[in-house]
Amino acid sequence: MTANAPVALVTGSAHRLGARTAEMLHDRGWNLIIHYRSRQTQAQALTEKLNEDRPGSAICLQGDLTRLDDVHRLGKEALAHWGRLDGLVNNASVFYPTPNGEAMHEDWDRIMNTNLRAPFFLLQTCLTALRKSHGSVVNLIDIYSEKPLSNHPLYCASKAGLAAMTRSWAKDLAPDVRVNGVSPGAILWPENDGAIDRSYQKAIVEKTPLATTGNPDDIAGTIVFLMCDAPFVTGQIISVDGGRSLNM
């Protein structure tokens, strides 16, 4: 029976880091709301897997985070299923280059709406429930929020904004809700990494003190720590990057 288990909504959790985060929270006894935009098959497969392990412990919900109506609907549907929310992980993100002089209005809207506006209004929709449960929020930031990546001004600005919002929320929502962030370094290359110069990947690893990329468990484990095991931690953004940010 999972009715009294804590509930977490993880955005963008049909695959990759979001899916691993959902699995690790589930292993700790949480009920999960798996959010997806277009990866319905993967979201349903993950939901079925979690429910096989613990019946009635997971659902999946669709939502396009570039659309404000979908953001509000996602929050309301997430709250309605178990009548509570104890954790929110703003993991969903859009990442692609937008060189100065080439970026379009559509790029601004897609990146800013997904990476910055959606977390703000999703939390606002869920805030009463999170206050009631003395819940926790973890935002996925990026080491490039502080030291920008060339030709990605919109992405870097969106993550810098999310970092600032993380600290603002931590101050404003205390003591009822804890808010923290995780900044990954090189963990998983984009799925279309055939377009990425292998020498560029090698150069990043060479500048990483631990001399390797991380893996999804490194990020997911940090998120789970902040959600479950850090009751006196708020307003912090933890870089999980093998020391990469030391050499940027």
C-alpha cells in the first residue's frame, strides 16, 4: 500500500537523468509522477516498471512546458492523484546553441519558457501542497550558469536565472519548503552527440580533475540526498562535475 508514501513530481523523467532520479526516489519509498512531453512510450514503460516493483506507486502525466496552460494543468493533475506533494524536481530542460546574430524569437521562447518560466509557475501551482508537507524542491542548474558556454547565451541565461530563483525561493519559502539546486558537469552527452566533435569531448575530460565523465547516478544520488537526507540544507547549488568548474 502506497497511500501514505511521500510523492514527488519529476519533470522530464521519461529518460536519462530524470528517469534515474525517479527510480532512485522510488527505491527510497516515494510515489512518483513521471512527466513527459513527447516520450510517451518511455514514460509509460518506466511507470509500468515502478508499479511492478510497488503496485500503485507511479503515474505518468504529459505536458508541454513551453505552454503555460500545460504547466498549470500538470501541477493540478499531479496534486489531484494522491492529494499531496512532498517533492518537486525541475529536471526538464532545453539545450541547444543560439549564436548571437542567429537566434530567433522562437528560440528565446522555447528555452526561457521551458528552463525558467515553467519551474516558476509549476512551483507556484504546487506551493500550497509543498508548504503543507514541508516539502523539498530541487532544480537542475548547470555549471555553465556561472561560466557561460560559447554560443549558448539563451541557455546560459536561463540557467543563471534558475540559479537565482533557487536562492530566492529558499529565502522566501523557508521554513516550510527547502529549495536547492544541482549543477551537473559532463555526465551524458546529448543524444545527437554524433554532431559533437570527439576532440571537444576529450578536451573537457582532460580539464576535469577527476579525469572522467560522471554518470546519471552521480546526479540522481545528489538529488535524492537533497530531497531525503538534508533537512538542514537549503539555498545551496551543488556542482557535481568531477571538479570541472575549477578549470573553466
